[in-house]
Amino acid sequence: MFQRALVAVLLLLSLSACSDCCTTVVREPAPRAVELEIEVYDPFTGGFWEGVGVRVVQANQEWSGCVCVSPYANDFALTDRTGLTYFSPFALAAAEVGFVEDGAGQAVLYPDVFEDEADLLLEVWAPGFDPVFVEVPLSYGQPYRFVSVPF
């Protein structure tokens, strides 16, 4: 009987000692908000185009297999005097091209192999010019992209 009690005490001590040294916390990597900055320039002069419109046309979403077209055909963001325009994670979500959104309403990508990529199609346009279309890949590993577009 003494041996059983001793074994039980030793077993409890070993379990409690192990729980202190062997605790493993597993955290799933957080989703990353995606954002995009576009520079529009003149390839002949090297100058920048101010007031040129850039819009998200569609996105090919890996997680859903959806090629989602934006319902906003005339929603252009204009470039500033340095030829830049920016699409925040909120603006990309508002384009309604199928991004998963976090609780704050930002377009995000997840680390899972089937949720970590999206391809955006952008249109660059100004009155009197033919539109230019640019495909931009986004990924969990590179959620921010800077794209320079000749126009």
C-alpha cells in the first residue's frame, strides 16, 4: 500500500513538473492586410502623370476560385502631382472584388496555401488616351505592392 501511494505521489509530481516545462502555445499566423501603391509615369519624358485615373477592375481570388469583377466601373482614384495613388486595405475591400475582410473591414490574405494569393487587374486611364491594364499579384508574403506603370 505504501508503494502504491509513493507511485501515485511521484506520478503527480512528474505530471505537474512536466506541465511547467512542456507547455506549448500554438498561434495561427494572423491575416495580413493588403495594400497597393501605383506610380504612373511617362516613359518618354520620365515625368509623372498627375490626375490620371486608376481603378481596380477585378481580382482573381485564390481562396474562392472567383474572378470577381468590381461593380464600380467608374470609380477611379486619381494620381497626385508625383504620379502616385494608393489603395488602402479599406479601399481594396470597398472595391468588392472578393477579398476576405477582417473585423475592421480591411482586405486581407491568410497564410494558408489556398488563401495566400490574389491577382488584381488595374485599369489606368485618362481622357483622350487608351486605357492601360496591369495585373498585380498580391501574396501573404508580400501584402504591400508598389507598381510603376508607364502611360
